[in-house]
Amino acid sequence: MPPFAVKSLILRQAMCLRVVIFHSQALFEKSIVGPRASGFLPGKDGEAGPLGIDAVGRSPGRKQAARSQSDFSNRAKFGKGPAMKSRPVFLSVLACLGLAWGVNAQEFAPNVLIPQSRIYGYTPIQQAVVKITSVDCTISIVEATAATQLDIYLQNTTGSRQEAELILPVPDDAVVSHFAYDGTSDLVTAQVLPRDEAIRIYSGLVSQIRDPALCEFIGYQLIRTSVFPVEARAQQHIRVVFEHVLSTEGNRIDYSLTRTESLQYQVPWTIKVQVQSASPIATVYSPSHRVYVSRHSDTHVSAMTDPDAEYTPGPFQVSYLQSQDGVTASLLAYPGEHVDSGYFLLLAGLGTTSSDLRETILREVTVVIDQSGSMGGRKVEQAKDAAIQVISALEPDEAFNVITYNSQVQWFSPDPVITHLDNLLAAEQYIRNIRATGGTNLYDALDLALSQTPVTDMLPIVLFLTDGQPTSGITSESAIRDLVTLSNPYDRRVYTFGVGYDLNAPLLDALASLSRAQSVFVRPEDDVEQAVTEVFEGLAGPVFSDPRLEISNPDGSPAIGRTLDVLPVLLPDLYEGDRLVLMGRYIGTDPLTFKFSGSYLGQDQTFSYTLGLDRADLKNGYVPRLWASRKIAQLIDQIVRLGADPGVTDDDPQIQELTETIVFLSAQYGIITEYTAFLAREGTNLSDYADLLGQASSNLIDSAVGDRTGAGSVSQTVNNAQQRAQDVLNRDSSYLNSSMERTRIVNAQQANDLTLYFKDGKWIDSRLASLQDMTPHETIELGSDAFFNLALALALENRQGALAFAQDMLLYVDGRVVLIEVPEDIEETYEPLEPGALDGVDPGQVSGGSGGGLRGGR
């Protein structure tokens, strides 16, 4: 018996009774054991319509088998049209998985909708009849319980009234507390569904509608409900609220809402989260979607997804940490392929601090302004305004200085001065008299900024502006870069601002990253002042500076050989509200002690956490992917810095060695960059490793090494800096191309920790890339018992999403090559795109860039 069949048998033993809520007057007359729905939703033409409750069940799929006309006639007997409200229907929450595909089934509505999977409802006779136009998701978390409200908006695209059947995957043990749609007002009762009946209902859904998309939600409970009517050419608003208890680990609480991982998903979602806790909240973090966080109080925090990411697919995951004194930390781990090894993500948050924070940690800020001839006109005026804005925003008793440079270097004061009115007025007058002329002596300007005698007990920060390359004094890129590591006696942070494209982007990024700071690149059409002031405002309230990490065994002895590739190597300073996301690989499951030392609120302090690795979870598939993304960025950085040496050659052994690792990690984890976009190209043979290595090496030499200036250099620098600090999944591998346009890759799909590439008409598991012979050991047809057994086995690994495609799939399962064949009658055409083909498309389809300065990472 194949291993995955054994796994499915084990899973079948876990089936249990599930709750079913019935919507019928007859049952209501017997006993009421459920809540009563009340309230109103907007009705047709803006009128208020009463809330109602309707039915629920388990997931269908894309292509429903045709039913005879008599089937629809039989359905009409249950009360379509005006008599609909008296029709018995049911609401069920199921988690029954060990089912055969061909069981006799009850009937379903003509349009089956899965808001988390597809835009259109699929019918037995036609498609694109009822579509989902948008979903608004509001999540309310109180301690370790969550209420999820989904507002789903439907559109009937036809001229006739329609019925829809709604399928919603929900977390384990979810309880439906509210369901309503426009135009209904019935009461709700509830009873337990017998196990055999639950199996029959789910089997009916599966057998009637053979759909790969259904597989993505195997392993989850499902809500099924009928929605009638959806009026002709009209919209319908559905509201579902379900509640469940969240998983907790120590002081971390985790929430997850399953959604498709397919990049072809085209339903816009807005997601908002409210978190309330009896204990102070240290941080709120989503590894799946970029969110904006607002802190209302120590115990109340809200977050919302980036509006540009409304089409970003994938499960929505969010965690929050309850504060401890100082820095709070928690560990998430993912088990690797080998025993007792894997990947970890350490999440640390600061939360809020005392109100006298700024009196405790003071800043010393030196603004360095390029006044060379190329800065003339609008650029220098914006730079001057930015400098004035920065020093005016300093708190009393903080310090500042201003340094200007062209061919020569000048300063406002030999050393930083305290912020008071006389100094501020004098500095403003000095700045207003700056004129743009001459060359660019970048080396001496930076050297002077770094060598100033600092003011005692202040955090020294440099804001360095330039629009060009070094043209006078010492112009060596390596020599200038080495200043921040070899000639920075007071560990000043150098925040660099590159204006325009005629500059050395890799140099400016290195100055920032090597000094615990951040690089920002301001496009020619953007506002320099806005970019500088935005970064400076983010530097308010430094809390934990000069952080250092030591990993040991719980008894204090060195943890020799226990961790590998921990990133970032140089920890950033943490400001109020900041979080630190540390990633690495581990060996052995015994606990590890993570010790952070540094200046916390102006005092040397150490925070120590002993965290276990024995709870590594297969659901944390984002952990190895995020680690791989950062590791690739680190390797690219090394190649870029080697390129600063004019004597480097194409066959340099260091570059070849680094390239080999980049190709291996990129292919395995689907981390596509501008240098490895060929991996997703239709004609690329993933088993021809020599060819892959040659293409990547050529791209890295020509671009990462060869491009030191221009828009292409800036785009590569921004891409890599963002990837170096990445702590949120980049599902579509989007990046800026050499024309500063956003590009996305849709021929590489993710399924938890797996990557599949579309090649030769099928999806191929990236783990097969190293095999010269991909001849299948077994062929399984979609919808067969063997297919269902495989789906159940993959669900145990949280990899069932690998089966959710309407094209053939070639997977690596338990050391064997398995071909999944999709029958022709349900197979869908997929047109592969060349990498870069979507450059410049509407942001609704592709995540857009930032509105102002393009930021690197810190």
C-alpha cells in the first residue's frame, strides 16, 4: 500500500460528528437550540431588507456534471420563486475527509460559489453567470478567540433570477454565529448531524462536481449555504460570521483564514483586523500579507492589508505577541526533510514604552547635503527644505550638524551642537545660502561626518544625500564603502538618499546596510523633502540600539552546531513599535536560548528567551520560503560587492560558487528574481543544471556586477534591499525591472512550502528539477480513489494546494514521481507568460511600487 494511502486511512479514523443548523419551520416547532438572527442588511434599491439564515455543507468544484432538466424541475417543487422561504434547507459545518468520490448525492444550486477560491460560480450547463465582485473581511480578536465577518458581494450577470450555492472553508471547530443575505427573515435552529449523514452530504458534493480547486480546502471544515434569489442584473450582499478559538503558544496568538494560493485569483479582498487583549500587545505581524498597523492603546491594536495587495492570494495569517518587560519574543518553526532539523522564525516586538522615552534616548543627527552642480535647481531646493525640516523637528536637548560638499567639504559646526533657538536660526540661514556648483567629493564628506566627536549618550545618525557618483577626491567604491566598517569609530548609522538615477546605487545601499541603517532612492519626479522627512519621522523614539545576538544551550554553554545561516547577520536598531524577524536553520529539537544584548532606553540590558523547537509545524510553510528569500538576497549582495573591484572577472570562483547556491535555492523555493526569471520561462529545462547555472551566472555578471549606475542599477538595488529584509511572502515574485516597472511571475505557483512551475502543459514540482528522468512511477486520474487518498495524505502535510490546478500535475511524493491527469472535459487552458510580460499593467492586477522614495531594507 502506498505511504499516502496509509496516511489517508489514519486520517479517516479522525472523522467525527459535526454541527448542522437547520433552517425550517418544522424543526423550529420541535425545539430551539441555536441563536436567533436579527437586524437588517441593505435591500434592493437601497431599501432595508431583513436578515435571514440559509443552508450550509461541504465544498463543490469548478466543473459540475450535467444534470437533466427533470432535476431542475424537482428542485422547483421545493419552493423556488415566491414560495422559497418555506423550503427546508440546512446549515452544516463539516470536517469529514475519508470519503469516496462516486457516492450518490443530493442536488445543489445551479451556481456554486467559493469566495476563497474563484470569481465565478460554476454551473452544470454554463459558466460566468453569478460572480463574486468583492469580499470585505473584518476580524475581531479578543484574547484567544476570533470572530470573522465576511461580507460577500455577488453580481448576477444574466437577465434572469438565479440561485447560488455558497461554500466557505473555515477553521477547525468554527461555529457560525450569524448568516444573512438581502431579502430573508427566517428563524434558526440547530441539531447534531449523524456521522453517516455528514459523509453522504460531503460525498455528494465531491461526486457531482469534479473540481481540482476543491482539493485546496480538504482538511478544513466547510460551510455550505443556498442563496436565493440573486435578481437579474442585480447584486446580492451576503454576511457570514463565524467564531473559533485561536491557537496559542506561550505569549503568541495565531490566526489563519484559508484562501486559495492561486495567482489566477481575481476577487478583490479588503481585510481588517482588530486585536484586543487584557495584556499589553507587543506587536502584530502577518507573514502572508503586508499590513498597516495602528496602535490605539497598549491593549488595542488594529491592522489592515495594503490596498495595493487586494488581489494578493493565499491564506491570511496574523499573529500577535502579548508584551513582557522590554523585548518580547516567540519562535515559529518548520520541520525540514531530515530528522530533527528545520527552519525557524523568531518574532520579537517592543510594544509601547514610557511617555518620557525621548528624554531617555536622544538623537544626534548630521545632515550631509550634496551641493555639486548636478543638484542645481529643484533638487537642491528640496534638499535644503528637507534639512531645515529635520533639524526643526528635533526634540529639545538633542543635537545636530550640517555638512555640505561638492569638490570641497564644508560644515556648519566642527562638531554637533545642541538644539536650541540660536543654533536653529543660524543653521537655517546657513542652509538657505547653499548653492549647487562643482564636483562630488563623496569620500571626504562621509569621512568628516563619521569622524565627528559625538555628543555623549546620544544615538548618532547621518542623513546622507547625493544625486551623483564620486568625481573628486578618493573615488574608489570599495574605499568609500569601507569607511562605515573601518573608519566609523562611533558607529554612526548612515541613512542614504539617492536622488535620480545617475548615481552608484550599490554603494549607497552598502553604506546604509553595513551601518544598521536604510537606503532610499528618490525618482527624478519625486519629492526629496518628503522622502527625507518620512524616514526621519520613523526614527523617533529609538528604544533598543546596538542589538547583539548570542544563541546558546539553556545551561549557558555554546550551542555548537545547532543553528546555521541566521539572518540578518547585523541586527537593526529597533524603534518604538518596531519588530524584529530573525530567521535561520536549526539542528536538533532541544530548546535554544536566544540572548539579545544592547542599549535599551539608554541602559545596557540583556533579554534572554529559552524557546523550544519540538513544536515545529508543517503549517508554517512560509518560514523556509522567507528564509530562502533572505539567503538569496545575502548571496546577491556578496556578488554585487565583488563587482566593486574593477579586476573581477566572469570566471571568478567566488562568483561561480555563490551563483550555484542562488540557483539551487531559487529553483527549490520558487524565489524568482530578475537574475533567475528564466526559471519560469516555458522553454527552460529545470533538469539541465549546467544550463541554469550558465544563464544565472551571465545575468549576475552583466547586471549585478556590471550595472553600477542608471535606472537598472537602482531597480536591482531596491529589489535586493527589500528582499534582504523580507518578512512577508512575495507570492508572485514581483520586482522592479530595469525600466522601474513592477513585474510579476505567474508561471511559478506556491503551495505551502512547495513550488510548482508550468512547463510543457503541466505543473511540475520544483523538487523534481534535479532529476534527469521525470518518467512517472504512477499515473493517477483526478477524481479517482487513488487521487482522493493522495489529497488526504498531502493534507496532513498542508500541501493539498499542490493539487488545485485544472491542468496535469507532476509531483514528487514519498520519493516517487506521480503524474496527476486531469480529464479533458474539465481541463482548462493555461497560457504561460514570459517573465516580464506584465510590466506596467494596472495595479489592480499587479502590486504597485511605493508612491514616493523607493526604500531598501535595514
